[in-house]
Amino acid sequence: MTLPELLAASPGLWIGVAGLIGLLVGSFLNVVIHRLPKMLERRWQAEYAALGQLDGAGPTLAVGRYDLIAPRSACPSCLAPIRALENLPVLSWLWLRGRCAACGAPISLRYPLVELGTALLSAAVAWRFGFGPAAAAGLVVTWFLVALAAIDLDTQLLPDDLTLPLLWLGLGWSLWSPGISGSLPVDTRSSVEGAIAGYLSLWSVYQLFRLVTGKEGMGFGDFKLLAALGAWLGWRMLLPIVLFAALVGATVGIVLILVRGRERHLPMAFGPYLATAGWITLMFGPPLVDRYLGLFRAR
């Protein structure tokens, strides 16, 4: 029996393998979450410098290679390189008791949380879709959403470097998947309509809000993220995504104002709520929507 056959015949084994893969991917996502905004900042600085708009009072243009591969990961406090045994997902953080081995500086709890969270979400996708192409697609969407949600929380940015590939992958998947048993519930027409409707819906809300208030209520990255979710899940899933994201976002915002005294005028990242709603819809949306629409057809 080959490995794919073994995984297909053993759901528990497949879920465990997917969780382990998610743990390793989560470690890489930590790199993406930390470095991609800095990479974008360097890119913008280079563009400003090329236009002659970077003066001495502005940010300093950093030199040297800086991407997702190089330089080697290091402690942000003492710059000591992180050894391989100190970079094991979750285990190294526990072994080091959340502190740098060289200088003792605290290591953010976010790193093991991202790794463990990605592992659990990946295992859930494997449980939901079983072994096959649909699960692979679900894992890709999940990993993109984890990175986008964390980056938006940190920087209030949803980088095109992630939203646009996610969009194009969704459109491409719709061309390839219809003949696959158990594929994600989209066909090419629904995918294209979902991408268009996803972008235009939030874009219209943005334009209306700006017309009424003279302020910008959200960023263009939110439009692109919803377009990407529409490309993967189809236009029928957009309303549940937006409603759930708005409900959770409003609830969290109210709680922060009441409990932590957060000022109402401060901007709040909407991407994490879109990502959360999108993942839940990926997992459970289609059967729920079909059941809801079935109530009306039965009448």
C-alpha cells in the first residue's frame, strides 16, 4: 500500500499528519508574519529613494538581503542566531521557557500560538474534507488566512503579496476542480462571480461611507481578501462571511471600548474577522446554506 492509499484509508492518521504539517507550516508562517511587512517597507523605501523623495528626515533605507529566506533568524534583542534545535515548533519555546537562550529576553507567546493554531486548523480541515485534493485546497486557504489575519492585527495591512495569489489560486482551482470528487464547492462561473461580487460589495460600502462621512472606513486589502474568498467559495457564501465578520468585529469593538477603554475613533483591523468568517464558511458554510435554502424550496 502506497502512502497516499494509507492516508486515504486511515482518517485518523491523515488528520495527525495534517496537524504535523500544519505545525511546520505555522513555524514558516511566523517568518512570513514578521518579515513580509518589513519587506514591503523596504520596497516602499526603495521606490521613494528612486524618486528622490527619501530625505534625511525620513526612514533610513536598509541595506543587505532581507526576505523570507535570508538573513538567518535571530533574537531581536541580542541578534544572536537561532540554532536549529531552538527553532522547533512549540517544543523549543517550551524548552526555553519562552526566553532567548543567549540573552534571556522574552520570546513572544504569539510564536507558539501561531504554530499550534495552524496545526489545529490544519487537522480540522483534514477531518472535514478527508484525504484528497479538496483537503489540499482547504489547507492552502487556511494557511493564507492565518498569515493575513496576523499581519493585519500587527500592521493593519493586508498585503497584495498574499491576497492576490490567494485570489488567483481560487480562480485557477475552479477551472481544475469540477471533475474531482469532494472538491471545494465552486465551479468556474461561481468563482468568477464570487470574486467580482466580493470586491465590489465592500468597495461599494467603502465609497458610500466616504461619501456620507468624508472618511475611509476600510482599506483596499479588505476588498481583495473578500474577492479571494469569493473566488474559493463562490458568490453564495459572501453574505454569511460579511454578516459573521461584521457581527464579531462589532462585538469585539464594543468589548474593547467598555473593558479596555479603547477610543472609538481608533481604526480597527477588519481582516482578522473576514479571515475567521471565511474559514468557518469554508468548513461549514455550504451545507448550512443549502439547508437554509432547502427550507424555502420545501415550501
